[in-house]
Amino acid sequence: MKNSTLYIDGHKATVRYDPIIGMMRGVFLNTKGEARFMASDCKELKIAARDALEGYRHDCKRAGIEPFRRKNLLPLVPTLQKLKSLLH
């Protein structure tokens, strides 16, 4: 089964149905730690995801660490240079 994507407060999570337990499991991406959640239906999934994200942010704040990885824009440089040359 393929993964689905869920966004909570602009943060991306992948979600996959686990047929063994009959529930959907999700994990937030670009985190420095783990922010996982699970639920049996879509409504509960969004609630569980929001709770997991909130708890993760709280734990990171308490530990004094930045919760998310910074996005690396370096791979975009060649694309931006090509775009700039086309526009000028």
C-alpha cells in the first residue's frame, strides 16, 4: 500500500495503513527526533497527528533543542541559475 501525505500546521507527515493492526500509522518528516501517531479513522488521525506534533514541540522546547531540520536550499542553486539566465 502506498503512503499518503498529511500536513499539520505546515509540517508534512507520511501516513500508511497497517493491515496487521487495522489502523493508520503516521510519522512527521524533517524532525530531529520522532513524532509518530496512529488512529483507526481519518478524523482521529488528524487529532492524533496534532497531539503528536504538539507533544513533540513541547518536549523539544523543554530539552532546549530545535525540533525541525532546516531546509537545505543548496540543491536549488543550479535550477535558480538556469531560471535567472532565461529571464535575463
